[in-house]
Amino acid sequence: MNYWLVKTEPHVYSIDDLKHDKVTAWTGVRNYQARNFLTSMEVGDTVLIYHSNAKPPGIVGVGVVKAKAKPDETQFEKNGHYFDPKATPEKPRWFCPDIRFSEKFGRMISLDELREQQSLEELLLLKRGSRLSVTPVDQKHYNIIVKLANKKS
DNA sequence: GCCAACGTTGGC
DNA sequence: GCCAACGTTGGC
């Protein structure tokens, strides 16, 4: 069982939307490295949910992989924002797993707070220049983050 | 296969 | 809205 972190812009799709929907297809990722992580996700893997382009940005909760990645339908939607003219149903380029809501943290762990943790120095999210919207997370880092989430502020 | 131009991400 | 740090595209 593996741990991951996915970014989402809350004004587009927030943890509250996920809570409301219960399960969602994690569509719209258009970066090969991120795609490869998405297709590596196994049913039952744990996924930290991060709000990017938010004030402040930070980790807000947890989801679980409900189904392995399948072709992302939004790549075929001609007038959609995520349309990819080079993708065909026979040869899809982009894939998305289903992610189920698990929990929303009692408080957000902001990017600033994450950076303050010496123990999270190696978290890929915090690595300079890492703009990847899907990254793997070490179990030890996951444990630290959950502990932070449960700490009274 | 190089690389300049262009597009995107995402914190600030 | 700016811009650094990427990633992608396409001419050659």
C-alpha cells in the first residue's frame, strides 16, 4: 500500500466537493510524470489532498484510491478544457483513477507549516521546482503529516 | 536530436 | 498580476 499527494485548485474542485461527491474520477492531469504516478496507484492507496492556488495553500484531507486508472474521458471532449487532439479512444494518452473521500482534516496544514518541519525536508511537494500535481509520499512523511493534522493549533 | 519560443504551474 | 521554474512543441 502506497501513499500519494495530489493537488487540486479549490475554486475548481475542493475537498468539500470530494466529500459531497464521495467518489470522483481524478481527471485533467496533463503531465506525463504525473500521469505515470496516477497509473501506478493501486486500489486502497492513501492520497493526501492539497489545495493549490489557495490562500493559503496546504494539505486539507485524505482520500483513498477506489479504482485503478482508466482512460480520462475529458481528453476526448472536443470543446472541453482538457481536450487532447492527439488522443484517441483506441490510443488514449491520459488516465485517471477514482478517488474516494476519506476525511477532511480538522485544520489545514499550510505550505508554510509544512516547510517549517525539518522532518519533511525531503517531501517531494516541498522540493524546489516541483510543480508536479501528483507525487508519491513516504510513509514516514505521511505519518508526520497526519500527526500535524491532529495537533491542536 | 537540438534548442528557441511558447505555454503552464503555482507561490507570492 | 508577476514571474521563476519548469514542460512541450516544432523548425531545422
